[in-house]
Amino acid sequence: MRFGEIITAVAVLAVVYVLLYAVLLAAFIPTVGTNWAMDAAAIVSLLIASLIVGVVFAGQIREARMSSIGRIAVLFAIVMMSAAMAMGTNPYMDDSIREGLESMYSTSGWTTWDWVVYSQMMMVMLVALNVVFVLVFSFIGLYVGSMLKRGAKS
């Protein structure tokens, strides 16, 4: 799979993921609440988007299956890592992190530097968790999707 095809596959994966995520988030929020809805919508939309891209790009992926899937998954993980880091610019993110840390630890004696360090630690953990989930679920979805197309042709 050439680099241009990988970029195209990642772009299609990103667009399909965002569209599915928006629809599923709107559907899940009334039923399971905000936190669970965000997680469920992210995982389900990532799997479905990866399946779709795996089926659409099955011909190109078939040439070098594992390396092509790995390249698409890693590049998409980098895109999603950038998106997760951009979440830190949300002014309410600091409040959310502060609320979470106050519920986990006794923070009455913390200095400003303690808050900075623990807030950064929480952001790094959030980004790392997103990257792991994206790598795992996109790899699975791309592999299964490319196999579905192969099975349909046989």
C-alpha cells in the first residue's frame, strides 16, 4: 500500500469515525448518561469506521496485510492523539480534572505546582489511553473488515 493510499484511508477513517461518533453520542446520552455514552460511542464508532475502511480498502490492504493495517492504525492513532491533546485547551477540562483529583485524593494541602503536575499527569494518561484504544480497536476493525471483503469475493 502506497503512502498516498494510507493517507486517504486515514482521512476516510477519521471522517467516518467523527460522523458515527456524533450520531451514536446523541443516541447514547439519553440512555446511559454522559460518561458512559462518550466511551461507548467512541468504541463502537471506532470499530464500525474501521470495519468500513477495511472493506473499502481491502484490495490495497491485501498486498501487505499486516504492515498496511499497522500503518493505517498508527497514523490514525497519531491523529487521535492530537485530538485528545487538543481537548486540554477546553476551559472546562481543568475543572473536570480538578474535580476528579479532589474526589481521588486529599488535596487540601496541594500547592499550585502540585495541581500543575497532577493535571499534566491526568492529560498524559488520557492521551495514552486513547492511543492504546485506537490502536487496538482500529487494528481489529481494519483486519476484520479486510477479511470480510476477501470472504465475500471467494
